[in-house]
Amino acid sequence: MGNEKRVHKKRNWKNGAYEIVNSWAVDMLGKFAYTQFPTLNLVQYVKFKGDAGLTAVEGINKSGIPVLIIHGKEDTVVDYDGPSIISHKEEITNPNVSYFVTEGEQGGHSSLFWSKETLAYSDEVNQEYEKLYDLYENNPPYEKRVEYIDTLDDALFSELNKEVFGQIDAFLENALR
């Protein structure tokens, strides 16, 4: 992980489609990804035409509408210091933008939505599920998987991060005034 972070910081990532795809390529392929940028960029251009060069910051600045930007500092999908919108905060001129940053165990790409208890329970469930797969040499019978899933605590497995959703609720309430 350390090398990818350094690569992201060396390159001046924007926050458009090209940069996000190229950032993922660097994470997956390391320095070899740079040889693939022309192909990756061509694919983006063919798929999105002129819109592939647009960035989220440009869209936010042109819109003038309320925007809530939530990002986790430990996000490994859209790197916080890479092509994320939050890393371009100083370029945002829209006065209606609010920011909320999560850190620690709730600072990942999607972990920011779940309570700490749900994240801990999810880790425990995944470890037990892996044991089930190991027991049956990576091919547990369907009935055994259903049996295991039926033992799970649905409420605990889906408890939301009240702080994040409180921010979202407050933002929406204020934006609708």
C-alpha cells in the first residue's frame, strides 16, 4: 500500500474519468500501468467522448447547487490523496458545498456507511464463512451456506453509521429550505 500512496502523490491527479481509471491501474499494475495509459485513455474517450475529460470539480463549480462531499481517509477505491473530489477541495468555488470526512475503521470506501459494531460483526461473519469454505474445500453445499446465513443477526449486520447519516439528513434538510 505504501508504494501506491507515493505514486498517487507524485502525480498531479485530477478527479475525472481518465484519472480515476489510471489511478486504479497504478494500484493494480504498479509502474507497468503507465505503459497502458494510452489504451486506457482511448477506451474512456471512445466510451464517453468529450465528457471523459470533465472533472467532478468542474461540474460542482458550474452547478451552484448544494453538494455534500463525504470521503473516507482510508478509502482504497478512490484514494483520498489521489483523484478524489476531496483532494481538490481548494479548487471548489461553489459556496454551497459541505464536506464530511471519516477516519479509522469507518474511513474506507463503503465502511463509512456502517456502524463500528456492524463492521466488527461483518469481519467475524466473514471469518466464519471462510472456515465453512475451508471445511468443504471451497465448495460448501448450498444447504450448509443457507443454514449458516440463517444464523446471522440481520439487525446487527445492517446497522448504519448514525453520524454519517445524521450529516446526510442535516444536509438534505438544509438544502431543501
